[in-house]
Amino acid sequence: MSIYTVPVINARVYVTLKESVLDPQGQAVNTALHHMGYESVANVRIGKYIELKLDADSPESARAQVDEMSKKLLSNPVIETFRFDLVNEEGQTIA
């Protein structure tokens, strides 16, 4: 008797402000780093990192779901961009 299990796919979503959007939090961190002596830092942008676990039939299905979730809820398309990686249970990136 064979039991079919749906593979767990992990998604790592990175959301950042668009380059044209002012990032006051990033500027504050940049200034603080300079005051601490880290003069080599040229620019800081602050973003969000989100991890999701999905029971998906395939990487293509997971990719479509994460793309849709990112557009509808996880990011604000007016001021933010996103990208994501799919990772299997062993921690390897899924192409």
C-alpha cells in the first residue's frame, strides 16, 4: 500500500523598498554605522524576510502560489519589490 505525500517546499521571500522610495530607517542605520566607524558603508536599505512552508504538488505550483501571495499580501507593489527562493526539505534551492 502506497501512501502519497505532498512534498513540503519552503519559500524564502525578500521584500525591499523600490530604489525610488525614500528609506528613512535605512538612512538612520547608515548614519549610525558611520558614527560607529564603519565609513565603508555606502548605503543601507531595510526590508522584510518571510519564510513560508507549502504543501505543493510541484515546484511550479509553489512558485505560482508564492508569487500570487507576494503580490496580494506580502508586499505593497506601489512601493516595494520582492523576490523569492524555493528550497526543499534538505535546504537545497529548487531551480
